[in-house]
Amino acid sequence: MDQTEFAAELRQEGYRVVNTSVRPNLVVPNHCHDFDAKVLVLGGEITVTRDNCPTTFRAGQCFEVPMGTMHAERVGPEGVAFLSGRRRAAGPLSREAFESDLRREGFDIVNGGQQPNFAEDPHAHDFDARIMVLSGEITVCRDGNATVFGPGDQCEIPAGCEHATKVGPEGVAYIVGKACRN
């Protein structure tokens, strides 16, 4: 299955689509998630251990981890990149769950904001950014499309993605996760 088909299937099934890469040799001991996860490995490898049974997944392979399933993860020596879907039964993603996801995936967390009507010209970052708006609103323009994000909304901006922003008349406060994937 290719990335486009996989992402479309995830959205159709109510999953939030997330592009992620994880540093080499990361070991995450037994834990469980508060969401259902479906994953398509894009590169590298990850070993998921459930019921003391390790299974290694490589590029092109898919796997699922249902909410509440105890498992451990071990990333291979080259790291791993994957496209995943997350579906929470408890409704919208809370600030705490958002921050937990960021930490688990190796993002640095920054609380920030911008003054009313602040605007940035088109630019790109050398890091992946994942943003949750806490208050106010911000419009992100990329690929010729403008999307307004308000309280509780999330936005992902991969490294190298050219975009421009415009803050609403009340300003904006947000949490941003930043991760360099070099």
C-alpha cells in the first residue's frame, strides 16, 4: 500500500494522520497508548513486542496497536520513519495527551504565541513542527491553501515545507513541538 492510499484509509476510519521519524536505537519499555494506532513503516525498522513476542517491521509493512495494548518498542540502528494514524475514543486530543505524544516521539516542547495580526512571509524551517492552538487563531498558508486553526486544533509543518502565517485579531497562544530529523 502506498502512503497516499494509507493516509486516505486512515482518515476514512477516523484516524488523525501523523508523519513521524524516531531516532536510532530508541527503546521504549512496556507502555500502552490512549489511542488506537495504525502504522505504515516508510524507512528503517521498529520492533514491537506484545505478549513477549517481538515482531520487526520494515519499509512497506503495516501494523496496528489497539488502545490499551501493553507493548514495548525498539527502533533499529538507522532510526525509523513512519506514517501513522491515531484515533482516540475519548474525543478531542487534550493538551496533556498532545504533549505526551510529542515527548514520546522526541520533540522538544515550547510554549509560545504571537501578538494580534502578526504576519510572517513565506519561509521554511529546518525542523519538523507540530502545533496545538490554545487560544486565539492562526492562519497557515501552504501549497496555495489557507487553513485557520483555533483552540484545540493541531497543525503539522514538516521540515522544508514553505508556509506563511497570519495571526488573528486576538493574538494566538500555542504549544509547539520541534524535532530535527537529520
